[in-house]
Amino acid sequence: MNKGELIDKIANKACLKKADASAALDATLDAIKDALKEGEKVTLVGFCTFATSYRAAKKGVNPSTGKQIQIKDKVTVKFKPGKVLSETVNTDKLKKQLKPKK
């Protein structure tokens, strides 16, 4: 699903115009980004938690050349699914669909 398809679903479920659904989604994403930018944790109870984490600089290997490279330190975003989301996707249908075939 892409952003346009998500906006369509939001508009249909919430009985909104697409423009209003788009504005609501953009405002939600902006609020999450702004909170993360300030180092805050964003928790949507039952759905997920977004948090920032510091990743130290480290040495790595360029897979195409095999040469060692220095990977810079950075701040990254962590996503942790909530209990309700985890239980929602933990279905036999998805297990069968995603299970590696031998």
C-alpha cells in the first residue's frame, strides 16, 4: 500500500474527503517527525512505539569491493510494534504466506 492508497482508506473509513484525509495523515506524520526530532518517544498504545537511538561509528565492508570503510555515527529511528498490532498480524494465513519454502 502506498500513501495514496492509505489516504483513500482513511477517507472511506472516516467518511472524509480525500483532501481532508490527506491533511490529517500529513499532520499526523509531521507531529511524529517533530516529536522524534526533539528526542521524544511516540507511543500509539496497542499499535506501536517510535523512538530515536544513537548508533556509534563503526568499521564496515563495502560488499562490492571488499574494502573496509568507516561508517559514520548517526541517530536512527526504532519501531516497536504494540501488542494489538503484533497479535493482528500473527495469523496462520500470513505464517503460511511468509514461511520460507524448503
